[in-house]
Amino acid sequence: MTLLELRDVTKRYALGRLERVALRAVSLDVHPGELVAVWGLRRSGRSTLLRVAAGIEQPDEGVVRFDGRDLGGRGPGPLGSALGFCSTRFDQAHGTTVLDHVAIGRIARGAGRNAARSAASGVLERVGAGHCMGFDPRELEPAEAIRAGIARALVTEPRLLVLDEPTSGVDLLERDALLELLRSLADDGIAVLAAVGEAVGGADRMLAIGDGQLRGETVPEHAPVVPLRPRRAEPSA
Ligand SMILES: Nc1ncnc2c1ncn2[C@@H]1O[C@H](COP(=O)(O)OP(=O)(O)OP(=O)(O)O)[C@@H](O)[C@H]1O
Ligand SMILES: [Mg+2]
């Protein structure tokens, strides 16, 4: 079953009197339980692809369907419920805790405060950021902020998670642990579409994008990401 479907999607932006084509006839399918990574150079069109895939922006040509439904259709779309979007960083929120900030997504869907907090606490634990619940979001380390952002997107129990550069600005150990988290979310049945800046392990498919066009697809060996571990000190003789 295809959960997310893009067909011949083209997206243009006006640049003064000029026009910039950010996506050119992009087609792709994402299935439940799949981790699909889109990688490319800077300005290759990754973020635009994700915004259009999440229904944040509409394509100029082509169609985007989520669960068979046109994302450009009338009525409330799945964004913020069955479709979770996470941009590069957890939003800077003033005067609240990480727990409450994550809970907001659930409150916006009609949950009471206690139920929303309980759901937020569950997803923060799930993504390995349970220790951050009481923090001010501005205190978070980069990797914690990414995990909290993922928790915020997960709190509405989405079937598709769209993430823009979830491994940027973190060291190699943290990057591999984050990839391992994305892999485990996909293994739980969530479809994950993530833009990355480099080839990564653990994805089911890697799509290369260049100048707004999908250039190729690699199917890496389906192996779990093995996080790098610091080497043990050699025992002294
Ligand atoms: N809102 C916008 N208005 C005008 N041009 C845009 C807009 N968003 C993207 N573009 C242009 O579309 C192209 C693709 O940009 P996009 O941000 O999708 O690429 P990216 O691969 O995510 O790049 P980055 O390395 O900046 O993250 C670029 O040339 C960019 O300038
Ligand atoms: Mg980008």
C-alpha cells in the first residue's frame, strides 16, 4: 500500500521577474514502515520536496496524495495529525517546558491537558529525550532539540513522519543514534521521509536529488544502523 504518492510534481518560485524551478516532475512513493532518505547538495530542492510532500505548500503541477487523498483538496489535511512534520530544529518556545511544548500538538487535536502531557511524556521517552521534559526548550543540546522535535511530530501518532535534515549539526555518534531512532520508528510501521546531506545507513531507499530532479535511487543493504562506539582503551601490558 502506498501511503504517500507524488506524481510529476513541479514547484516554481518567483525570483523577482525571474523564476526558479525548485522541483522538476518529481514522482515518488513511500510505504508504511519504510525509511526513505532524500539526499543532495545545498539548494538541490530537498526542503521544497518535503514541504510539498507534507502539504505545507502546493505543487504548481502534479499531484501529492496521502492515503489516496489529494493533499491539495478541500477540508483539513492530515498535517499535524496523521502526518507529522519536523523541520531542522525544535521551535524556540518561551515560557514553557519541553513537555508542554510537545503536548501542544495533542491539545490542538482536542485532548485535555493531562492526557496530552501523558502522551507527550510517552513520546519523549520513546525518542530518548525523557530526561529533557522539564527543560526550557532553549536549554536543549542540538541532538536533544532534534529528538524533542521528533517527539513533537510524533505526539499525534502520525502514520507518516517528514523530517528536514534530522541529523544536521550533530556529531557522528549522535547522528548514528538518531538514524537508529528513525529506523526503529519505521520498523514500528511509521513511514519516514527524511532529507539528509549525505548518504546514510539504515534507510530502505536513498533518493538522490539534484537541481530539483530525482537523479537516482539506491537500495542500501537493509541492515540496522550500528552506532559507532568509542574504542575501549587498550589494556596496559
Ligand atoms: N520560498 C522560496 N522562495 C524562493 N525560492 C525558494 C524558496 N524555497 C526554495 N527556493 C529555491 O528553490 C531551490 C531549492 O531550495 P531548497 O530549500 O528546497 O533546497 P535544499 O536542498 O533544501 O537546500 P538547503 O541546502 O538550503 O537546505 C533553491 O534554489 C532555493 O533558492
Ligand atoms: Mg533545506
